[in-house]
Amino acid sequence: MRPLLPLRLRRAAAGALPRCFGKARRGGSAWRLSIEGNIAVGKSTFLRLLGKTFPEWQMATEPVAKWQKVQASSTRETSSSQNFGNLLQMVYQEPSRWSYTFQTYSCMSRLKAQLEPLSEKLLKTPDPVQIFERSVYSDRYIFAKNLFELGHLTEIEWTIYQDLHTFLLQEFGDRTALHGFLYLQATPEKCLERLHRRGRPEEKAIQLEYLEQLHTQHENWLVKKTTEVHFENLRNAPVFVLNVNHDFEDDPAEQEELMRKVKAFIKTL
Ligand SMILES: Nc1ncnc2c1ncn2[C@@H]1O[C@H](COP(=O)(O)OP(=O)(O)OP(=O)(O)O)[C@@H](O)[C@H]1O
Ligand SMILES: Nc1nc(=O)c2ncn([C@H]3C[C@H](O)[C@@H](CO)O3)c2[nH]1
């Protein structure tokens, strides 16, 4: 495994002072964070709030629509109109058949999102920040790991997935690295309540037990740090835990407080 310097050391080596927020733009870079959290905890809602509060930041939503309608990527010769199916529905209906396919596809779509160049607008911003909804890391250390532990990924599938994941992340190294994580934390019961309220058809059969398993995976990776991770920069990345059990959607004071906390966290990076 090629050793990767922790990102903050690489920034320091390149002359950028990691504690100085204003220097983040040197070398055309931005502060890169991922929002992590259980299904329906409120990541998209939180991302929209961040977008409203900090319109100059660049946000990358989770590409759920692509998973719900898998299409061939278009080339000059082919049109991308053919729909090959709803992979999200397929993985929930038949997890042992479709988990490997899903994780390969979701990992690739997250990798593409993390490799997107900074927008012109962001490049003109003095303190550029990019926020991703989940990451190539949650793909492996939350979902794929959980599916393997549940027996939906076989030993051989899990081995190949991990091999591919490690290879891709080592190859793209710096370009996929994140400076920190915003972990939206709520009880699995609260997530189930929100999941039912949202009513996404593919998720109808999700039971509390699945959300409990995913909650444990998040806690082990981001809070207890007992999950074995394979990337030096990931081991050292700061995690900011935000308790979002409280329904903040109609509470502007709570929203303001959450946004203030995020800004303060970024200033510590
Ligand atoms: N803090 C909150 N208070 C009240 N309702 C919320 C809150 N956050 C989210 N919701 C509601 O919960 C539901 C799920 O939220 P959202 O779609 O943002 O979750 P998510 O974490 O992005 O889900 P997924 O894991 O599927 O991507 C939505 O109906 C949303 O309106
Ligand atoms: N199996 C599986 N692996 C993933 O990496 C993954 N990421 C998200 N999801 C599911 C959760 C929501 O239903 C829906 C939107 O987040 O997609 C995933 N499911």
C-alpha cells in the first residue's frame, strides 16, 4: 500500500497553513467534507439548509435517482435513454443477488462525484467548501461492510469489492481525500419515523433492525473508531457529531445554531 500523508500534513508541506481558513484556496483546492448518517436521518434536508445558508459552497447530493434508473453512460455513438432498471428497488427486494452490483455502482458514482472539478463559482470564493452527501468511505465502511456481515455479500464478493475500493482510492489518492466528516446522529427509531414520513417506495419494507445495524456501523466507524479503516488520511480526519433528533425543519433558531456549529467546525480544520 502506497503510504499517504495525512491531508493536513500534505497541505502544510505544500505551503498552505491548515489552521488558516483563508489559505484553503491555495492550489485551487477547497475544504472537502462529507455528511454521513443513517437512512432518512435528514442528510438531504441538512444539505439544503447548508446550501441556503452558504450559497457560495458546492454541494454534491447522493445520486439516488441514478440508482433508481440505471442508464448506460452516453457516448457520441449511443444515446443514454435506455433504462436498465431500478437498482435501489432490486437491492432491497433481493439483497443477496444485487448487493455486489449495487455496491460497485454506488461506489463508482460516489467516486465520480468526489472527482468532480471545483465549479467556476467556487473557485472565485475566498473560503471554498465542498460538501458531499455520503462518500466512498461510507460506501465501504457502512453499507458494504454491513451487507457482508448480513451475508448478502459473499466472502469472494467482499474481497473483490475491497480490493477494487483500495486500488481506486490509492490511484486517485489526494483527489478523493476529505478533510472531515459531519455525522448527523439520531436514534434508529427517529430515522424510521422520518423514513415513513418521506415514503420512498423502494424503502417500504425496511425494518427498525436494519436501521439499528446501520446506526451501529456509523457509531463504530465515526465515534468509537473500532472499524478497521485502510487509509491513513481517513484515520486522522476529524468528525463533528451533530445530534439531529430534534425536528429542526420548522425551527429557525435551531437551524441557525446548527449552521453556526458547522462553520465553527470548518474553522478548526
Ligand atoms: N430535523 C428534521 N426534523 C424533521 N423532519 C426532518 C428533519 N430532517 C429530515 N426530516 C424529514 O425526514 C425525511 C427524510 O429526510 P432526508 O430525505 O433529508 O433524509 P436523508 O438522510 O437524506 O435520507 P437518505 O439516507 O435516504 O438519503 C424527510 O421527509 C424530511 O423532510
Ligand atoms: N445497499 C446500499 N448501499 C449503499 O452504499 C447505499 N447508499 C445509500 N443506500 C440507500 C439508502 C437509502 O434507501 C437510499 C438513499 O440513501 O439508498 C445504499 N444502500
